Amino acid sequence: MLTHPSRCRRNTAQARQLAMYLIHVSLGRSLTEVGRVFGRDRTTVSYACALIEDGRDDARFDAAVDQLERQIEASLLQGDEGTGHGAG
């Protein structure tokens, strides 16, 4: 569970860190907002984002994160087109 209040398995923690990063970076939410969603402090979100940024030094990981960012962007654009609120 990504929003579970306690520490958990490494894979789950890494998935949560990536989710925090994507929400903060791709969706532009503040560290405080992201922390609220996950039941964490903003400093924990900041730490998670830093870990993901450090991990992006690995080309394979960077490519995977980049693809997730593109998918989020595409979903947002589709949502804008569907509501008539697109940029034009």
C-alpha cells in the first residue's frame, strides 16, 4: 500500500517514492500537498524526490521515469481535450 503509514518492504517504499516524485514534478503539486496524500511530512517527500533524481543517473531508470512522465503528460492532454480546456 503506497499510502500505508508505516515503513514497509523496499519495493513498496521505492514505488511510493516514485509516485511522490511524479505527483510533485509532473503534476506540479507542492511537497506539502503530496505529503498530505501519502500521510507523510513534506521533508519526507523532498527526500523521496531527491532519491529519484539521484537514481536518474542510471540511464535505464531515467528512461523508465521519462516514459512515465510522458504518459502522465499525454493523459493530462487527453483530459484537457475532452473537457474543452486545452491550451489551444
